[in-house]
Amino acid sequence: MGAPGAKSSPSNNKIRGSAMAAITLKGNPINTNGTLPAVGAAAPAFSLTTVDLADIGLDSVAGKTVVLNIFPSIDTPVCAASVRRFNAELDKLGSVAVLCVSADLPFAHKRFCGAEGLERVQSLSDMRDKGFGERYGVKIVDGPLAGLLARAVVVIKGGKVAYAELVPEIAQEPNYDAAIAAAK
């Protein structure tokens, strides 16, 4: 579930007893392992790998508002566009950390951000903490992208979820305006 007006639609599907969210990939139905954390809930802990192969968690950005820009792969046009857009918006956001998260290896993140000159966002991989996608309800469980992360944006303030959007169509960009407004 997400914030009011968020574009997520949990389905009644179940995998091993947990609710799944139905999304689409170019119109074809696929599912995630669960649903996004609810607005007002404590943000699930995580450990993600930086482009320098260090591991960081929420404690590394303590005191800041955090925008989790979650997506399947940096090597796709829509995912790349979201990283570029959040990088460009950071000047407007003040003390906000934008963490771009995918299942890509840190080397792919480093290559992309280096080639694009993107220095404001922090690109992270779930290569060591495969539980990230499960805890945030964004692990794709079927279809051609099974095992990757769905497209979502989660804004965390003071350790609590302030905004959550699971984008209903993988090939669609997130609602940047709503995420940016929640992060301010």
C-alpha cells in the first residue's frame, strides 16, 4: 500500500501466505512478493552495497530524509531516466539523501553514473542483502524479470515511511512530483 493517490494496487494473490502486489510489464501481469511498507510504518532496515563495495544502511543517512528510488536495472531507459531525474532534483530538496537501488552489480551503477556525470544520488546494489526486496515488498516473483526489483519510490523521514509508490507498470516512470513533495 502507498500514500493517498499512490499508484499501487495490491492484489488478492498469495505466495506462501503473504499478500502480493500485481503490477505489469508492458501490459503483461507480474507480481511482487508483497506490498510496500505502509505510510507511517517504521522503515525496514537494510544493508546495500555502494559502488565502492562498502555496505551502508539507514543509519548511514541518519538525520536526513531518504528517498529510495527502487528499480529493476540501471541499464534500461526508464530506470536510467529516474536516476537522472532524482539527481537533477536534489538541489531543490535540501538535506535529502536519494538512494537509487537495484539488483545490478555496483560496477554497472558506477559505470552508468560515471558516464552520465551523476554525482548527487547514491547508487546501491542489493547484491549482498537479497532480503531488501522482500522486506520492502518489491521483489518480482514471476515473469521475465523474476528476481529483480519492481519500480517503486519510498520516502523515509525520521525512520518512518512518509510516502510509498509502487509504480503499476514497470515501463512507466514514478510520480516524481509526489515523491519530491513528500521529501520536502
